[in-house]
Amino acid sequence: MSGRYVGVDGGQSTLRLTVADSGVVHEAPGFTYPNPDPVSAMCETVRQAWAAVDRPGPVTRAVLGLTGLPARPEQRELLAGKIASVLRAEEVVLCADNVTAHAGALPGGHGVVLTIGTGVGCLAVDSATGTSSRVDGWGHLFGDDGSAFAIGRAGIAAVLRALDGRGPRTELSELARRRYGPAREMPALLYTSGATVDGTARFAPDVVAAAGLGDSAAGAIVAAAGRELAHTAATAVRTVSGDAPVPVAQTGRLVESGGRLVETFLAELAATCSRARPVRAAGTALDGACRLATTSDPAPYRSRLHIYRGL
């Protein structure tokens, strides 16, 4: 297809934008909660990333997979219109980031993709029935079990319990000091940062690393997260019709290098879901956004896309 196509992966920590086939990725700070004007906030993050693109020019189609996708159609339409103006785009397609993650990880469009980032998103697509099912992705207050936020929060809680004497000593205390400063000041720092969810989630890699080095508190946290993620994936597999094995891919920086989290996830998934067939993700959510931007047929994701036609 001729034209200029843009893909965006908009997470809570970072927003990434690329022009398809350019090989260059531009980043801006992610969208954080809460915000009195989320549409303008999300549009501004796109504007910041787009400002770094050479020769911005008109865009044929832009696809944005967003963690903070507005729930109401009128808000999605408003956001898409603002982004169309920023990009000078003929068409803007909005969707949740679990859709672009699925399109990137499983180009065949069938199976389950579990995205583990600041939050957790899981999407199952059944090519036989043309249906899709979302599991979890309910945000840090009510879901996102096994996410970087959940792991980071549990790690910080373990540090504070150790500080009080309510819990065992842990190597996480020193790791938290290096990242946040004195433990007694850490809660106030995070509560008042304006980006509490992101700041908490950034402790997750430290917790996973400590688990790999044998820290018992970190090990328990990571094992619990792995079991939660396996439960989410197994639930998604059960929504796919038939008895055949179902491909299951994981994406996200927290699982890219393997380690204890992935080991626990795979072991628990094998023990609880015989139909799950773990596979390596073919690409990222940003790859998926570009794939949807350049395709003429967005099936099987069509029902999960908000399409705005602008210029």
C-alpha cells in the first residue's frame, strides 16, 4: 500500500511512535493517572513524540494502541480528532494496547497474548468463530494481577514491613534505597510524585532480579505474580473453541529476558492448562500497530477498533 503509516504504542510509562518501515522509534512520557483532562494529556504525549519525526507531512493512517483508551465513544472520537489534527492524518484508528500487542505477537491472528507491563492486558482471539475475549486489564486498583505495578507494590510493602519489624529482612531494602532514597521517606515520595503507578512499577525489575539471586521475600512475590499471570492466560485459553492447542505468547519488557517470573508462569500454565502452547512473540505492540496501519483488512480485530476519518 502506498502512503505514510504511523504506529503508536501508548503505555503508562512510555509512549512509542514510529513511521512504518522507517526503523526509527520516537518516545515520549506515557499517560499517567489521574488527570483532569485525559484526552488532552494523551494527545500531548503523541504531539511530543511526533515532534521528533523528520518531515512530518500528511499521514494516510495512524493506529494507536493505548493503555488509557477512553471508555466512552464520544471521548474516543474527540481524542481521535485531535490526534488527526496533530498528525495531519486521513484516518486515525484507536484501540486498547492488548489489540496491538496481539497483532504484533501473533500475526496469524489466533491465540492468546498476555502483555505484562505497568499493567496487564490479555486478549484471546478465536479464528474459528471470529470472536475475541479480553481477560483482566482492569487497572491497578481492581486488577492487573501479576503486573509490574503489582510486583513493585508488593516489593515496596516488603521493604516497609521489614523496616517495621513486621516482616523478614530482605535485599529489597537496599535496592529500594538506591532507587527511592531512605525507606521512611519512600511512601511520601511516591504518593506525591504525580506518577505513583509508574514510580511503583519501576521497582518491579529490582524485585525480579532479587528473586533470581535467591532473596526469599522477592522470590515469594515473583512466584505469586507468575501464578496470577498463568491463571489469566489459562482463563483466556478456555474462551477459544475446540480442543486443539492454543498458542500463548507473552510480551513486555518485564519478561523479555526470561528469569524467575517467566519460569513460574510457564510451569503453572503447563500444570493448569493442557491446551496452552507457549510460543515466542513474533513482534511487539508497536509492530502490531504498524501491521494494523498498513493492512487493508483489520480482521479479526475490527470490532475492537474505533475508526476516525479526518482530512
